[in-house]
Amino acid sequence: MPLRRPDASVPPPRAGRAAATIAARLTFDQVERRYQATAALAGFSLDIAPAEVVCLLGPSGCGKTTLLRVAAGIERPSGGRVLINDQEVAGPARFVLPEKRNVGLMFQDFALFPHLSILENVAFGLKSLPREGARREAMAALVRVGLERYAGDYPHILSGGEQQRVALARAIVPRPAVMLMDEPFSGLDVQLRERLQEDTLSLLRETRATCLIVTHAPAEAIRLGDRIAVMRAGRLVQAGKAEALYRNPADLFVARLFSEINEIPLRVEGGALRTPIGVFAVPGLDEGDAAILCIRRRAIRLGAAGQGLPGRVLHARFLGDLAVLEIAAQGFERPLLTLVREWEVPERGAEVSIAVDPESVLVFPAEGRGGEEIDARGVGSARDSSV
């Protein structure tokens, strides 16, 4: 039987508005989760305000999904506590079952039931309502995501983006106080991903649910989060607004997430790092200590020869609106990379001058020596000062 698709000449239905819920505070207090000798979570602490959208950012295997499963009640923590509205739902003294937590969970693979219709999928979590009431609430959620015309169809006929919207409708229809989303956009193409991110954020604002979104993409975290929590090896490295993490990263790991940087290994001499572009203070480092000088690519400006630090263009790589230049700069052992607009690309071998904004230079200890300097709240201070 051919798949039924809507007539392309018919405009999509106008989405309705989602019903609001009462948002809850979500708190992780020194949460641990161990699997024999492996610690997936190692004392993770974070407080999420009611109706706040927080993106949990980190590499694969750092414990992000485990944290969501602990928050949802799918797994029990090995130590620490999870609290919703300051009431313990998981910890030494208490464990509340998942269905009693008023928490919605949206999985990475959407997890739609193939044998249920789209409407039945959305209504699945409304078993406490009478049948007709559940169908009415489910249809309203489908209207909100613009898919009510598929109510009687089955998941296999939907595209990836449509399945994502059905999964989102199913997650929000019980009006959870807390929404947990595990990389919900990872399987979508770029244009569809950005559109659904905007739709999802709009829906979250309407429902006013407190939301924790797991991602490994910094651009996605910046787009969606009121705050971003950076995680590594089961711990919180730094949390804050995107601008704060960009301008004042806690360590080299965070700096790499939010900036394309040139990393230059140096040693402290005379209490500072002495470079061809200036002298930079190194609080907390001793004479002779190894350090990393970080220069953001966007902080390097090109000028005509003779108007700054001399350099020569070694290579240019076209990226569309921008191009990456590789420049051999006087006084640096390694070439520097910078970004220019595509119509400003100089010829290969051209002599140029470079200037660097000292406010965009970061200094960190070399990795392996104090690379994770964070205070008790998980928020660190980057070395971002010049003399």
C-alpha cells in the first residue's frame, strides 16, 4: 500500500499553543553512579531553576545520559541526592519511582511504538485519564506540533523530523514539571535540526517546564540553553551563560569547546609569558612552569606588510563565507591560523602583518598540571589577563 503523504499544495496547519505546567526546581547534590570499578558520575552537583532550560554539554562517555537516567528514576544513584522542588526523589533516604516524579524523558531515538497509531503513541502516558480525555489531550498536543493530520497513521510513514515532533508531543502531553531530553536532534540534517530546535524551544517556553537537554554540540547548547553546564569524566567543569563560558572558560577543555584557538606551549619566564604579541600574566604558575597560550583565530587581524608583526601566508582553505589562513608569523615556531572573509583572502606567499587583541588571549597551565581548577560550585576562573 502506498504511503499517504499530505498534498503539497495544502499549507500545513497552524500550530496551537501548549498547556502550561508548574515548573519545578531540579537539583543534583554530589550525585555518584558507579558500575563496579567505573564511575560514570563522580560527585556531580548542579541546581536548575524552575522553567530554566539548561544544556548539558560534554564529549561522548562523560556521563550525560547516565545523569538523565538518574534524574528520571531509571537508574538509582550510588551516592548523593536528586531533588525536585527541594524534595528528595533519589538518595540514601528515599527513592521515588519514575512515574511518581512528574518528569518527562525524550530519548535520542524517539522510542515510538510501531504498533500504535500516532495518536495512541502521544496518549500513551495519559493512562490516568478516561479514554476520551486522553485522546482529546493527545490530539491537542499533535495540533501544537502541526501533525494532527497523521493521528490515525503509524510511525513508520513519518520522516525523522516528524517522528521527533511526535516524541516531543508525547513527552509534553502529561505536562511534566521537569523535561529531560537526550540529544533529541542528533539524527537530523542541519536545516531541519535548526528549525526543530527553534520549534522545541518555543514549545518549552510555552509549557514552562524545567528542562535539561543533553548535547555534544556547543552550537546547539548556545542556541537552546539559558545556561550551559559543561561536563567531563562524570563531573561538572563549569556552568554559566554562553557568553561567560566563551569569555572566561574555566580551563583549556572549555576554551576548546567554545573557540577555535591557536595553542602555543611556553614556559613562565620572569613571572610571565613573553611572546611576540605581548607579555601575559600567569597567576598561580611558578617560574619555569609549562603553560599554554591560547589565541582565538578570530582575534588575529591582518594588515598590510610593515604595520604589525611580520608574517607570510602559507595556505588558505575556503569555507564558504570565510576562509582559514595559515600564517608563518615572526617569533612563533608554529604557524598561526586565522579567519578572514572569503573576498579578503591574500595570495599564497603574500607578506602580511598581524595584530592580536590582548583581551582575546587566554593562558592556562599545560595539561596534566592543574588543568581542572574549579571551585566548590563547579565554576572556575580563566587566566585572561595581560600586563
